[in-house]
Amino acid sequence: MDGPAGRQAAGTRRGHRGRHRRPTARGPAWHLQRRARKLGDPPVLIVADASYDGPRLAYLLRDLPVQIVVRLRSDRVFFQPVPADYRVGPKGGQPPRHGARFALSDTATWHDPDTNAEHITRRYGTARIRTWHRLHPRIWRRSGRDDHCGQLPIVEGTLIRLDVDHLPSGGTPKPVWLRHSDPTPCVADTDTAWHAFLRRFELEHTFRFLKQTLGWTRPRLREPAAADRWTGLVLAAHTQRRLARTLAVDLRRSWGPSPPNASPQPESDAGSATSAQLCSAQQPLQDHPVPVPGVHPASPTGAEPPSTTSDSPWPATTNEQTGENPNAPEDDHWR
């Protein structure tokens, strides 16, 4: 269609196509920037395990309203900033980029903490929290920094050491080292950081329970209703196993050896075992061959090898069909 009417119709079609066009995908950075537009919102807190590179994440997300808390290994080494009153010697030279050494495993390299507080927790008892501000790791030109132009950056942060009295499982508690991306966080941000890490630890065990015990990843469910039915079936199966725990008291437990010819355990000991333990305790039974008269298990043909010497007074005459000695008395096999 030519003329003004045709051009108007074509523009209308283009407008309808643009109106119903599928929106483009937006990444996490777009959502974080959108949230930063709202005044008064706290920064987004990202909690990760020791397998993540906390300083690199903090450097890549430095323009976004995020705070990163990462667990550290106990063999990490950090450095303090260079003192402000440092002066180059008379021979000159380039000033150092790293200050005093701070090794997590060497208490002799520690200086006085910037904050030292104690909190009473419900599950861990008294928790002691110590922080050291403005510590940075030594960054090497590898592991994703090969294309970095210029001098490698100094990424400062705060180290948090968490010590507790006891663990809910009864094990020996070990200190936990955390790194906060904020070089000088306030007391409220520090408390939020280690509380969030403990909460993340509980959530990880919850997902582990859902995957390993309830088996949510096995059937590849697509609907919430199907997940509810699958969970009900798994819980019913575990309930049946727990009700039948008294039938497995004479079986060997996989989590503890039992002496040979041991007497059956009392019902109270079997009742303390969980359904998952009873499930793991079921060992496959070995098929023991049933002895057949006249058939020797060591012979490849199954026939008993001839005997040259015998103490029996009866002649070694056997029946080919039954394998029995017709001349032997009835109670000869009990001797």
C-alpha cells in the first residue's frame, strides 16, 4: 500500500510488534543497581564459603551496593597497610605496597583487634567476636587477572574471628575466620555478617537434607504438587523403617563394629537409631551355598575326590544318584 495511509499502517504494525516484543534479559548487576535507587535500603549482603575469592568479588562489584562475607582458610596470610609516616631511605627506591604480615595461623603476627565483643547464643553458648580492620591479601597476576592493565589493586577488608564454647553436635569447636568487604564496618554490620554466616550454614544443611535424605533431585519433579507427593512417600517409607527398627537389632551396624557371636542388642539401643542409620545399616546378605551330599565344592566337576586312606570300617561304596553310602549306618553323618 502506497501513500500516507500505507505508511501509517506500516507504522502501526511496527508499533504492535514492538509493544509485544519479549523483554530482554537483565543480569544481577541491573537488579542491584535498581535496588540502589531506593533511598534508605541497606546494601545487599552476599555470604559465600571458602571456595570463593572474596577480594576478587569485592573488586568486581565495587560500584554496586553490596557487602561480601566469605569464609577463610586457616592458612591465609594478609598484610596491614603501609604506615602513613613511612619515609623512603637515603638510597631512594620504590615505597612498599604491603605493611606488616598478618598470618591467621601465627598469633605472633597479630596486633590488638579493633573490636572485641562477646554475645550469648542459644546453640553455641558464648561467642567471642574479634575484628581487624583494613587488611588486604597479596594479589598475584593469575587466576583471572591476566588481562588486568596496570598495577594490581589493593583490596582492603575486615577480618572477623569467631570463637564459640560448644557445637550443637557435641564436637570440638574450631575458630572461624571471615572476611568482610567493608574495610571499616560498624558494630552492627559486623554482627550482621557473622549472624548471616551461621544462618547460611544452617540453610546449607537443610538443602543437603532435602537432596540426600528426601531425594528431591532424583525424580526430577516439575510441579510443586508432585514434590509434595514425593516428600510424603519418602516420609512414609522412613516411618515404616523406623517402626521396623526392632527387626534389625541382630544385624551388624555399619557405623560400629560388633564382636562375633554377639547377643542381640536391647530394644532401647535400636530405638535410638534413626531411619537413615537403619537404611545404611542394611548390608547385602552373602549367598552361602547349601551343602549337597556327595558334591564337593572344591572339585570343578562337583564330584568328591577319591580317598586313599579312610578310618571308616565301611567300604567306600557310594550311590551315583544320591551320593550316599548304602553300607553306612543311618547316624554316620552325625559322627
